[in-house]
Amino acid sequence: MATAWSMGPGTLEVPLSLFEKNRKRLASQLKNGQIVILQGGDAINHYDTDVEYVFRQEAYFTWVCGVREPGCYFALDVSTGRAHLFVPHHPEEYEVWMGKLLSCDEFRKIYGVDEVHYVEELHKVLKELNPEVLLTLSGTNTDSGLTAKEAVFEGINDFKVDNESLFPIIAELRVIKTPEEIEVLRYVCKVSSDAHKQVMLYAKPGLKEYQCESVFLDHCYRVGGCRHVSYTCICGSGFTGATLHYGHAAAPNSKIIRDGDMCLFDMGGNYAGYAADITCSFPANGKFTDDQRLVYEAVLAGRDAVVREGKPGVMWTDMHLTANRAMLEHLKKGNMLRGDVEEMIKAGVNGILQPHGLGHLIGLDVHDVGGYLPHCPPRPDGPLSRLRTARTLQAGMLLTIEPGCYFIKRLLNRARDNPDQSKFFNWDMVERFLDFGGVRIEDDVLITENGVENLTFVPRTVAEIEEFMANGANFKQ
């Protein structure tokens, strides 16, 4: 029987015990007589064609069993702890086009589960197990506003079904990572960090942004075995760096990088379903101007403050404001802002320059679940409402720390027209930044018992970036 999964030599071997441990954690929170039933993702076609999107498994299904094929179901019998996988029963013709037809026993050995059946046997097997109640997954993702797909199958109405109890339990379990999960996240963060460094060495004026994106994708897949990235790559340069979710279909990383541009590249690989999310900002020509240095070091001051002060027991809302204060203080010293920093925050100046939250939970989703579960602090009002969580930090959480400073004309014009905000800006200086774009520094970090462990390994100071872009492989971090 297999004990691990990988994408081949040189890539991380993910132990099947990772998923077994998750099942045991889940069963320990439930009651005898209950059976958890989850439905995996299905293959999806491009509109009305026979071309399928590259399949990516649903995250809760991955968490509980690590199964990579579409069209499956999974049942966990809480009373016995036994894991039952249900796989599609393909016709013999499948083998001609799609590869070897695996037997149920072969699936059992591949995924390390107790029993494997065909999907059409689901109702019969569950009847034989005779559960007091089936627990299905239904709940709202507070980042997307979308609802988890609840398992449905023919004959489900023959069982007593509870679709409310499971979601808050399994979502909370996903917030605190096991040591096995942390090792996978270490790996995908290292692969993504190395890919960003390759991009920094490749980038130069005259290239298209998407050419830099292609270097990142190549390294993650060719070297790291990451078939997927965790989200649409953001490769902004110059003024496009002020578009927070640049890179979408209407703005496909297609601008030419100019000499003097600041690059803002936000990209993360995905391995075994686990996500990285890293942003590097650097000058396209490898040398910071005074203006670029001012903004970059203001953002870095915010990042450093959170790394320094983050630890279990600290509120994430406080960390957001800590980063904002450090950034505003630095910009004030650079003569871009004037006045008292606390008064700036009361007036919302921090939200003009950084309209997004400090960061988010990360794991099997890039914006991982658990931000606003029922037992957690509710979403704050006002400027803090954009935070993806307001939780107290706990050991075992993984989050992004991603302060930023952007010159978004619409927001700056609004601030100029608002006397409560306008008085804090040196508008003569701000004028020369209107086409600057932005800077974001984003690290993936683990909260430990003692503080913060940074899982991101890229050049971060001005001196490190300039030395790395000049000397490449000779750079010593």
C-alpha cells in the first residue's frame, strides 16, 4: 500500500498520514452513530465543448482524503473511524482514451483508505452502515460569499441528514495546520520563492508582463511539480501596479515594462492542493530611485512591524493597524504626509493608500476558510471591514502578511476633495506619484508558540534586491 504521493523525483512526498490524521481530528469532534459524507469536485467542460478545464479537487475533499480524481464521494464512519471512498465506475472504453482502469483495491492502496466502492453502491453501503445521521457540508465562505457544495445522491432522503453541524467544525480544524500540512506549505512556499527569484533575474525593461509570468509558471511546474497556481497571477508594472487584482481577462498582464517602472508581482504555486501567495516588488531596471525607495521602505517597515510583534494572543486587527502606523510614519518622514499619524488613521488616510486588509489565512485555499466562523469576532465596521479575518492569532495558523502602498487616482482624488483627509497629504509631492503604481510586500508566515516564522525566502531589503538583480546566483541571502 502506498504511504505517500508526489509528482516524482525531486518533488515533495506528501504522506498519506496527513489525510488520515485530518480524519482522526475530525472524528474526535463528532459523535458515534454519525457518518460524514462529502462529495468531491466534478470535471467541468468549457461551455458546450468537449474540452475540460484542468481538474482541481474541492478543498474540503482534499483535506479529508487527498483524492485527486473527479466524480468521487467520501464517507467517514465516526463510530469505527473507517474511511470509505466511492469512485466512478467507468466503462471499458475509458481505458482506450484515459488510461488504465483501476480496480477498487488499487484505489484503496493508492489513497490508504479502508474501503473503496463504486459510486453507484453509495446508497447500499450507507444503508448497511446504518447511521443515525448523515453529516453533509453546507456553509458560507466568508471571503467569496459562496456556499460549500453539499453532497447529494440518489436516495439521500432515506437518511436523516444534518447539514449544519459539520461546517463550523471542519472549517475550524482547517485553520490550525498539522505538522504534516506545514511541511507541504513549507515546500510550496520555497518553490514559489525560488520562482519569484527567477522572475527577478529575468525581468527587464522592454519585456511584456506576461513573459515574466511565464517564467514563474515554468519554474513552479518544471522544478516544483506544481501543476496549478493558486490564483490568477498578478504581474503589474508602473501604473498597472495600482490595480489590486490586475491580470484578469480584461487586463491580462500585457503591458510592456518600461525603464523606471516598479514591478509588483503577486504569484503563488499550488502543490497537493496547498497554496502559496507571495508578492515581490522591485524596480524593473534593478536600481531603486529615491521615490521608489521611499515607498518600498515604508511598506517594508509595515511588514517588519508585524513580523516583530505577531504572536499567539494578538488580534489580527491590531496587526493591521500596526503595519499601517509604521508605513504612515515612514511616509511622513519622507515628506509625503504631514500631521499626526493617529489622526491620519482616524481620518482614513491609511485606507486611501492601502485599501485592502493586512492579509489572510492560507492553506488549501489561497484565502483559506475560518475567517469569520460563528465563534469568531465578527467582521469589523468601517475601514477594518475589508479584513478577511479579525481573529486572535493562534499557534499553527498560517497567514499572509501583505502591507501595500498604492497610488490609485480615484481614491486620491476622493481624498483631495475631503478636507478631513486632504490636509494630511503633501499634494505637490503626491502629484509625481500618480503614475507610480504601487508596492506590496507579501510573505507567508506560520504563527508559532513564540512568534512568527517566515516561510518566504526572497530578497526583501533595498540592498538585497539590488545586489540580487545585479549578481544573481552569487547573491548570498
